[in-house]
Amino acid sequence: MAYTIQGETGAWELVIGMEVHAQIIANSKLFSGSSAKFGAEQNHNVSLVDAAMPGMLPVLNEHCVEQAVRTGLGLNAKINNYSVFERKNYFYADLPQGYQISQFAHPIVGEGIIEIDLDDGEVKKIGITRLHMEQDAGKSMHDQHPTKSFVDLNRSGCALMEIVSEPDIRSPEEATAYLSKLRMIVRYLGTCDGNMEEGSMRADVNISVRKPGDEYGTRCEIKNVNSLRAVHQCIEYEARRQIELIEDGGTVDQETRLWDPNKMETRPLRSKEEAHDYRYFPDPDLLPLEVANDWIEDIRKTLPELPDDIKHRFVDEYGLSHYDASVLIAEKDRVEYFETAAKDRDAKLTANWLLNELLGALNKAGLTLTESPVKAQQLGELVSLIEDKTISGKIAKDVFADMMETGKNPADIVEEKGLKQVTDTGAIEALIDEVIAENPDNVAAYKGGKDKLFGFFVGQVMKKSQGKANPAAVNEILKEKLNG
Amino acid sequence: MTDLTHLTITEALNGLENKDFTSVELTQAHIDAMADAKHLNAYVTETPERALEQAQQSDKRRSEGKAGILDGIPLAIKDLFCTDGVQTTASSHILEGFVPTYESTVSGNLLRDGAVMLGKTSLDEFAMGSSNTTSYFGDVINPWKNKNRPDANLVPGGSSGGSASAVAARIAMGATGTDTGGSIRQPASFCGITGIKPTYGRCSRWGVVAFASSLDQAGPMARTIEDCALMLKSMAGHDPKDSTSAPKDVPDFTAGLTDDIKGLRIGIPKEYRMEGMSEEIDKLWEQGIAWLKDAGAEIVDISLPHTKYALPAYYIIAPAEASSNLARYDGVRYGLRVCDDGDNLIDMYEKTRAEGFGDEVKRRIMIGTYVLSAGYYDAYYVKAQKIRRLIAQDFTNAYEQCDVILTPTAPSEAFAIGENEEDPLTMYLNDVYTVSINLAGLPGLSIPAGLSKNGLPLGLQLVGKSWDEATILKVGQHIEKAANFTALPAIRTQKAA
């Protein structure tokens, strides 16, 4: 069912495109040698270039270009051999040059495509329009002094990738799924840490509404959307705002709006008179950027296996469900853990243990997967013990709880506590005989037609075996003896 | 002892090496001359103590046998080059009091080779002008006088007017200039000295206050070709801090100066014979052609068909880049800041920039902003860039027929201060012979070739192929010898009298 919002005049469809700013992982800034590390004391990572001192010139950081190309490859996108840095001109206190160096007409990366996984298991393709590199701005603080603004230029000049999607997104869920997948991809690639709290990944959301089948409506760009929650909330708010506006006979103005997470609303960022004319033109301080195909291919060779490829492999090779596979790929650590644990074992069973037992237990304990007391190899051994019928699934849960607590190997726990499953039919037969001998009344009742008492006998046998008897064998032999 | 300030750099280096005098003596002679020539207003900032200190160190180096190729030579630095610890203003109020903590690559190269800095020379504000009358620190005066109007103070040309005036008045042995549309060559012509704008990318722009980044190029201004060659060798070279600086070896420019020019093809562009060209300039050009012919060069008529579009294209591209380059002067981090109680950020920007920039700078920022605006960009900026490519192609085609191009440097002799001011377009015409060369990124030099009827110097321009400064220097030296330009500006003849 396509997502719609019900207005007074019927159902409305949302059309959403996203512009995501992702800070490139690099030691130094896009055009200067100063550190790009987060968290330094104010104005400590600022070179003469970053502060736009007179006569200073930008020099392109090759590593940032490599990271942008790597990301482009990860988005299955076309890498442009020729791209151009341009100046985007506007005045602001945290923009020392009075312009931002960005790419405009000729970005480094062209069209690409990624898959998003929706909760109902559906997989949808979202088009990437482009990816370009640009400088980050500094930070202005207006609440530190009654009349002065404080400016921190640590971030000024850090390398960003702006990743622009096609308007293929149709719901808040798809928007968050898109952002999650994008974040997953850059993390796999090691090109951005995807940390939205620290601002190394930020989203601008373009939203318009229309009656299903109509032409695109007028869109608004929502800025300052800095968490997955905010993406969801701002889309719901903004879509309703536009629908109400249109249904009340108004029209949507194409404008830039700001998401206010406290008031939970969007509002215009600037009036029309303040609308910017950025006067883009090629930066004469920088030569056009040319990247050779050989270099691109060298980078391609170093790409890790990407989440969607892994997902498809898990479904095809291991027979996992799409859903399980998509949960496993959410984090690179999970994938590694799973593959270690599932090696030469029942992969589906391993996935179940990982997703249902381990992640739940870790969550309860407030631990991450890397901090898990149960290592991947150990979880795998536990699965093996179930597979070869050394222990039952029920006993395995007890063993697992013990592992979580002590970090011991499952085989040792089984050994120490004598939890080995009894599959020796002779031993089980002896136990059953004992139980039958001890409960003549119940045997008579069962034989008289009280079938339900079968469970009682199973329970008694299991109790005598201290839970170690193989339940299937118990069932089988017991049935023979009682019915025989 | 003869007046040391009359020596060329080459002569002075010989004198220093022969222990005829010390760098301290040479520097002191220039400091004394600077005091006598204060009224020229050639310097924004004089640094005599620093100069003498540097001269002392130079003498010490020389005595230890460690002298560099310019060791002990007192030079002036255009106040567009950032100098570590010395105020750098670009002749603008908005940068008044700005003291860089860094040295531009070009001035740093000169210091590395032992040069002594006498001070920072004036220029048109942010290098925008052809008369040096737009400096916030006052007009610069040309040391030459029109013998038919001896009372009038003349402009030195611009934008490197302070450097040209200082070198002509013998208050610096040489100076750095920058040339965006003729700013080295036109003042060199007006002041009777030699100046070369190298190929774009030959000298680093790092640490030079930017006017129009795709056109700006530093170069030397001195009294002989040989001195220019010597200075250029020091100033030039690849700089990884400037992405447009070329990773090319710098030839030994002085070594090539002895070769003859027999058989060299000299191109004469017909489009430069413009309507209304003064007879005097035309005659000088013919004279130049004759000298080179006599030296065995072959004269070739060539065509540069897009010449007439050069000036309009230049006055779109240069202001466009300038409007963006000058955005950083916002009162936030350095330089002038005008902010009254209760002003917000926008108020502060407006007041600072209104007070900090002069009229010509404001005019160009507005032109530049306009031509880059949405709706005008294609009609102006994009079209101007297309013309720029056509002009460069003109030269490429012409160089299939010739090796060097000879033209006049400027359409007139030095004019009086205050003239040509009523209409900015008249002023812009000063660059008519020089801007194409910047648009094409080629090397060009101006060499004094004679005097006008009014007794004022006139220059000829030589334009070379990309990276071929060596050939224009060589041809320039032939003109230098033939012209035997020994006339002195009024300030020096009067003093001698």
C-alpha cells in the first residue's frame, strides 16, 4: 500500500528528495593542511587558508578526492573524469572567504542507485542524482555574549560530500530507510563516520505533496534535520502543513525552511528579499579536477563488499530471509560476527541465535557487539552443540545465559554441569520403565483413554534425566511402551 | 664615490663583490634618496631600519662567501605582497594596519637570495587602476616632468605606480610589481623603466593579495633587461602552495641574453594599429621594427582578429573575480571594522565596506557582482570566457608565423594627475595593448624606447610564447641597446644641476 496522507479533499502523496552532507574522513581539510578532527578547542584547527587571510590559496587534498570517488563507487554511480570547483558567493561570519568552494555544474560523481529495505520486507531502489565535494562552514555562536557573536573556524574548510537523491522517496519511512542505508554504505566504505550527533552527517529534505498521479507540486527545502527521528517528524509536519495550505486555497511557496526540533515545526529560514543569488563561477585558484580511469579502477579494487551485495549473498548462499539479512547488514560488525559464527554450520539457526538471543541480551546489558562476552566462535560452537544433538535447544538457552555471564566456552559449561543430552535408547528405556513402574494409576488412566496424561509421563522422564534426555527419543519410546 | 643609486643591479653586484662598497652603504644611499624623494609618495611604508639590518647581514654573508644572487641589493616590494611583520595594505583603507605573519612566496624568494627590502610601494587600491590615483594613501607622482607643462604632476601609471616611480627616481634598484591587465608594463612605460609580466603560473601568487586570480601575475621592474632577468630568476619557480603555479624549471634568464636574434621572426599585429593612435606612438613602433630588422630579425605581418573584444572581456572577467576575492574583507577577522552600538552583522559589513573601499574598487565589485548574477551570467561572464579562449587561440595561430610580437605598451605618454578621471572608460583604455596578453596568459615586457615631444618616456611591448620569457628578454636587450635610453627623470637631473 502506497503511503498517503488523508486530507479533507482526499488522499495526498508525498514526493521527497534528500540532500545529505557527509563529512569526509580525512586527516586534513579539503584545501588546507589543518586537522579535520572533531572536538578540538575552538579555533585550534585553523590555518591561514581557513581564516581566509589575504593572499592565501586553496590546495586540493587528494585523499578527499579519493574518498569522494570511493563513495561514488559505493553508490554504484558514474565517476566523472572531469569536474570543476566553483565559488558559491555569500556573506556570513562563519564563512571567512565570503564564498564556499563547492562543485556546481560539473560534480565529481554523477548518477547512481541504492536499495532501501522497508519494514514489510519490500526492497525499493532510490536514484542518486549526484555527489559533489565542498567546504564546510565554521560555526557562529550568538548566545555567548550580549552584543558579540563568537565564531569557531575549526570546521571551516573541512571536506564534505553532498549527496543528492532523486525525488524517489514517498514516505517518512522510506526517507529514514534511505538515510540509514546511505549511512551504512559510507561507514562500510570508511568515507564518513555517519555520526549525526556530531554533525558529520546532516540532511536537508525536499518535500512536496500531490494528488496521486498529478504532476509534482512546489517543494520546500527543510534544513537542520539532524537525526533519523527529525527526518520522520519534519516530513510528517511539513507534508501536513502543505496539504492544509493547499486545501485552504493557498499555494506553497518554493522556499527554504528550518526544522525546529523543540517546537516540532518548520518555519521560513529567510524572507524573499533575502533570497540568495550565489553567483557561482569556476574558482580561478583551482584547476579543473581530472581523474584518470586507471586511478578510479585502483580505488574500485580496494572497495569492501558493500551491504546490499552482502545481503543478496546471505539470501542466496545461506538461505536467510530478506528481513534477517537486512538486519544483519545494518552494522559491519554484525556481518563479521555472523560470518565467523556461521562458518560450516546451520546459517539460519546461527542467524536466529544472533538476532534473537544475542542482540537482545546485549541490548539488555547495554553492550555493543564488539563488547560481547560471547565471541562469534563461541556462539558458533553453541549452535554446533545443538546441531549434533549434544544439547537441546532448551538447554542451549541455559548454556547461553551462562556464557553471557562468564564468557566460558559452551562445551566446557556443558561438561562442567553435565548437561549432555542422553540419546542412548537403553538408558532412556530404563528411565521410562522406572516411571511406568512408579505410576501404575496414571498408566491405567492413560490406557483408559486419558491421552493428555502423555505429557505427564514425558515430564517425569525428563525430570529423572535432569533435562538431558533427548525429547524426541523420549517421545518415541514412551509411545511404544504405553501403547504397546 | 659616484652616486650609488644610479647603478644597475648588475653593476652594484659587481661593486659589492669587488668590495668597492658595502650593502650597508648601498642601502644607506637609497634610504637618503628616499628621504629626498618623499614628495613622490612612492612608498606606503618605508622600512629603513629593517633594510639596514638586512644589509648588515648581507655584508656578513658576502664576507663569508655565502652571498646569494641578489645579495645586498636594496629593492622595493609592491604593497600587494604580504610581508612578514610589515604592514601590507594593498593601498586600501580596509587593510590599513594589517601586519601579516607570513611572507609571500615571491618576496620570500627575493629575501632568500639576499635582497634588502627598503619598503612597500604604493599602488592603485587593490591594483585596480592605471594611474595610481586610487590609493587610499594618496596619489603617487611620476618623477618625470612634461617639459611643456613643468608645473603639472604626472601619474606614474598603475597599478604598480609606486614601484615604477621608485625605480625611475633611483630610490630602489628594482621592485616587484604585479600585472593583471598591464599593471607592470604600463607604469614601466610611463616611468621609463623595464618591466616584465611573466607567463601566468611562472611566479607563485601565494601571499599576494588577490585582485583577479586568473590574470594576476607577479614580475620584476628594474632599469635594464639584465636586472629584470636576474630578479625574475629569483622570483619565479613552482610553488606547491599555489595550484596554478607551474611545475616547470626556471631557466637562467641572464645566460641567454648574449645570443643574437638573426632570423628570429617578429610579428606585427595589424589590429594594434588602432584608430586615433598618436603619431608619436606609431613612429616609435616603426623605429622599433627598424631596429630589429637591422639586427637581422625577420618582420612578419600577423593578425590577432579578436583584439577589439579584449578590453570588454577583461572588464567582465577581472571585476567578476575581484567581486568574489574581495568578499573576505568583511571586518570580522582583520583590517578595518566599523561597527556602532546596536549594529547587527549586516550593518557592520555595510559600514566597514562602505568606509573601507574606495570608489574604483566599489565600482568593480558592483560590475563583477552584476555580471555573475543569475540571468546575466551567460550573457556576460560566459561570453567573456569564450572571447578569452578566442583571444588565446589568436596568439596560438600567430605564433605559427612568428616567434615574438612587437607592439607599443600604452596608447599615450604619462598624463597629468586628475586627467582621464571624469570617465572611467577613458582610463580603462590605457590597457588596450596589454590586456590581451593577460587574457592569453602570455609573457610580455615593456622596454623604454624613446622620449615623446614632451620629453616623456615611451615604451615598446614584446610578447612571447608561453614559458618563453627568454626570447623576449633577448629581443628586449637588442631594443635596449639600439634605443640607448639614457635620459633621466626630472628629479634626478634637477638634483644633478
